[in-house]
Amino acid sequence: MNKITLKLVSLSRKALYYYKAFLITILKKKKIKTSFIVFPTKRKRITLLKSPHVNKRAREQFELKRYKLLLSIKMTCAQTSLLKFILMNKPQQIISSLKIN
């Protein structure tokens, strides 16, 4: 039994949670033990001045939210093709990293 840790990061909350639902249905059908950890949302705020001169009151604020999810999977070596299928069907908005213990 290999323990595989899959870290998923995205700027889109919908894409991450739809992919999570997809993973849950696939892994339940194959009867593979999993556990999910949802990390808090990281926010990065950027403030820009609209006016290039002295008017400091004219500002715009932007915010980037980053969502992170950690998935632990216990699977045998025979089920590695399933892992390949999972990673091939990942949306473009999601960045993933894989760690095998």
C-alpha cells in the first residue's frame, strides 16, 4: 500500500470543489480510502492609485483569493493507472503536486 498525497491549489473555488466532487465519486466507486483537508483561503490585496499625481483618495483595490486542498490516498501499485486518469482529467485552473510516501 502506497500513501499518495495530492495537493491542489486554485484561484477558482468552483473549479476546485467540482474537481473534489469528481474525485470523491471516482474513489468511492473503486473503494479506495481517502481523506481531504481543506486549508483556509489565502487573500492577497493590492491597492493602486488611479491618479498618477497627488490625489491619494482615488484608489482601487483588488483581491486575489487562493484555495488549497490536500488529498491523501491509500492505494496499491495495481491502481496507479487510476491516478493517471485522475490527473489527466484535472481542470486547467487547478495546479497539482504529487508526493508518494
